[in-house]
Amino acid sequence: MTDPTPEPSPDAEGQNAHHTPEPQLGNVPPAPDPEEILKAISGINLETIDADIESAFGARMAQLDEMLAGLDSLVNKIEQDIQNLDQPKPDGPQ
């Protein structure tokens, strides 16, 4: 008869087991450290952010102006086509 496979010892299993963090009560994240918050916001330059916003806004306005110009030309073309349809056709040779 064959001997059953020996069970690993709890000590060996504990050494190789993956550590899983303890679940926090109610999945509430830990409170942020006020000093870390101050360090994070102290490096923010509001002038740089304002300039980035202005640049992005200007680029979007330029795109909007291009779209509106294209729309104006399309409206003009449609109006010309309508005027051409409204004109009476010359009579052909009779």
C-alpha cells in the first residue's frame, strides 16, 4: 500500500502563504495626513494651470470658429442651389 501524501506543516505554509491585508471596517480609507496634503498643493502653480486652461479654451474656440465657417459656406451653397432651382428653365428649341 502507498502512504498518503504528508500534509505540509503549518509553519511551512505560513512562510509561503501570501500576505493579504486586513479588511478595513466598512471599506473606509484611512484619513489623509494634513501635512501630505499641504506638501502636495504647495507645488501647484495656479498661473500655470490658468495658462493651460486659457490655451485649451483658445484651441477649442479656434476649432469652433472653423466649424462655424464650414457651416456658413454649406448654408450659402444650399441657398444658391435653391435659387437655381427656383429660376425658370429656358424653353428648349420648338
